[in-house]
Amino acid sequence: MAGMELRQLRYFVAVAEELNFGRAAERLLIAGPSLSQQIKALERDLGVRLFDRDRRSVALTPAGAALLPHTRALLDRADDLQNRAARIAGSEPVRLGYVNWLPADLTARTSSSARLHMDAWVAPSHTQAARVADGSLDLAVCWVRQEELEKRGLNARLIGADRLYAVSTGPDSGEVRARDTAVLLDDDATTWSSWNDYAEQMARATGAHALRISDGGITGPAFFDHVRRSRRPIVNSPKGQTTPLPPDLVARAVGEPKMYWTWSVVWRRSETRPAVLNTVDALTEGVGDFGIHEPDAWLPDGDPHKQ
């Protein structure tokens, strides 16, 4: 029981309500494989199986159904405790921007440190980093390069990572080598600057085929159309990690090496306000390396978390 975390209980409730790991992962803004691993870890800690699951369906076990109302009550009490602590602390507002990913337990982590104001403008990584540097935001969760941190006077800590997978036609859902995939680069360098930099480095480092496009098809229906026309599986960008796949396409893990996209929380090096610095600590406390430092993992040059 010592390893059980509130976020895992929140994951359990989300899967129980959706009865679909893909929809629950999209709702929680995390990758599907990460959600599955956390549920398995919770089941180990509790000593019971919470779900019966196969390729087609997910159902609560009798133990899961019995524990669900108690889990909801426990989470309600935890939220009440954090809200009371925030009121006692009289915490000040902190402005946070993001791209498309945030920790599922963001509010739970930060409620005792600050009144977090989520910025409504969802913008690319380089834009969000620039807004932190010019003071429009206090913090941002984004992909960032060491060069950009130095140029803009920012600090960064690891807060999450997505293992990227490829999407392909046909029945084969087995792992595909990175050199046997394709990766898309969009002519719209303003919108896709960060992804293009990542994709270009990936192609050079692994031998993956770089395919230039001009239709915004890094994500969405246009991406799936590119997959259908391609002779190779195409690497999915982090913006498409939780998008449900059409029935004629399959997801395939990428190996040799495993491809990771990191998420950092960034803030100004000149920052002195306790609410901002405490929020950074709250967001990154207990965060592991998400597998990015394993021998078979790959990160591009310039990633601040590359060893």
C-alpha cells in the first residue's frame, strides 16, 4: 500500500467511468500505455484486480466495483483537504500555459502552493517558452531545447515524457524499427517548429524516412490519410498520442531505439516569488525519468534532459 498514490486512484475512477482505456487516457491527458501501467501498479499495491480487460472490452471486477465508491469518497476528502490548505495559505495566482499535455493530477499537486490560472491560449512549445520569458506567463509545460533555455534565461525540469509510436495500415501491430518508419515535416515552420526539429534529428539519427508535407497533416484526419498512402509506418507526433485510431489503422511501438518526447515545466531564472517556485517543486516532486534514460531510449541533441 505504501506505493499507492492519489493520482493512481484518480486514474482508476476515470477508467471505471469510461470503461475504455483510450478514452480515459484522452480525458486524463496522458499516454494510453502509461495509464495501463499505472492501473497495473495500483492493482499490485491493492492486491486485487480492478478490471477484466481484453482487446475489445473493459469491465470492473467485483472487487473494482466494491472499491469504486470508497475511492471516490477518499478523493473527495483529499480535494477538500487541499482546498482548505490553499485557503489557509492565502496562495497567490500563478499563470500557467501549455501545448496539449498536462499531468492528470495538476490541480491536486498545486492547490496548496498557488491558485493556478490556466491560460486559455494553447500555443506551440516555442511560443509558450517565449511567453514565459517575456512575463506573459509564469510557467509553461512544453518541449524545449537547451539552446532556447540559455537564450531566453529560462530553467526547465522534467515533468513528463511520451514514448512515440508509429501508425500503419495492415494487421501487423508488432514493434517496428525506427529506421523502417517515416516521419512527417510540415512546411508551416511557425506552427511546427519544435516537431520539425525533433523529426529532422530523428531521421538523421535513425535512418527514418523524412517526408515533407504542406497540408497540416502532422495530426488529425490528414495524418491518417498520409499513413494510408505510405509504404512505411509513420511516427505519431505527441499531439496525436491520445487520438483514437480509425479501425483500418494500427499503432505499432517503435524500437531500436525507443523514441521519447519530453515535457518540461519552464520558468524564468530571475523568478523569486515563492508561489511560482513552490509550484515548480509541487509539479516535479517525485517525478521519475519515464524511461528516457534507458539504454535503448533516444532523445534529440539539445534536449535538456538528455544524459
